Amino acid sequence: MARTDRRGGPETKDRIAQTASRLFVERGFEEVTVAEIGRAAGVSSVTVFKYFPKKEDLFFDRADEIHDLFLAAVRSHRTRAEVLDAVRALLLDLLDQQHPLSGLDERSVVFFRTVAQSPTLIARARQLAADLQYGLTRELDEAGFDDDFALVAAFLVAGYTRILIETATELLAGASGKGLAERHRARIERLL
């Protein structure tokens, strides 16, 4: 029987996410159950679901972070040029840091390979992109942008998704290094 962690908190959430990531990489997303993740992390399935309402959220454990980063980037800007400049700065900063959300982190190959092998994860990635688009649209609407700017939000999310797919395709084909990062940067600049 799995021992439960009564304290909870960020340490527990991180331990669960790390355990899930390890198991997904070792065996594939579809082959791992939430109960197994809980046992391996030393918590109950109920505790796992407390932090991650869906199994897919265990894999996409940084989805809230990208959502928050995009919203923070566009918040308080009043012109279209300012919004686009802020998004460009965010995406280039993620690239320069080789942040996991850039798709250029050293673990990205495993991440992209796992997603590509799971119809469930592909569907969840699409839903997360739709959620981000909705959040951006709402944020821009609250800032006073007209309805047409909803199209810009859709374009930004779809465009960055495409950039990640192109980078993932190259990574899975064996590309790496400075050339890949330069092509990623060029795609961001072309988008914006």
C-alpha cells in the first residue's frame, strides 16, 4: 500500500511530476497508470489527482507556466506593436535560456518522442493550445483590444505551435546545436 504524504505542497507535486516523467519515459505514457505513479511517488492516487486532475496533466506539468508567461507578457500593453514585441521578447528569452518550454532543452527529444507516440497526449496538447488561445484572447479583450485581436491571439498560438512542431521534427531526426537554435530563432522572427 502506498504511503500518503500528509504535508502536501510543492515538494509533493514536484515529486509526483518527476516520478511520472520517469515512468512515462521508461514505459510510455499509455502503459503507466496513475496508481503506479502514486505508489512510486509514495502517495495515494487521490493525492496524485489532487495535484493533477488528469493523467495527461502529469505529463504536461508545465502547461500552467507557459500560460502564465504568455499572459504576463501581453498584460499591460496597449498597442498591437507592444503586444507583439512582448511576445517576441518572451519567445526569444525562452530560446536563449534553452528553457524547457522553448523545445530546445536537453530533455526535449524524449518529451517530443513521448508526445508523438501517444494520441492522448497529442489531443491534450491541442486542448492546451486552445486554452492558451482563449486566455490570450480574454486578456487582450480586458485590455481593450478590439475583437479582431482575437485573430492575432489565434495566430500567435498556432504559429508558436508550428515552430515547436518544426523544431521537434528536426530534433527527432537528430538535429542539435547552434544551427537548430538559429533556425528556431528565425522561425520566431518570421512569425512575429
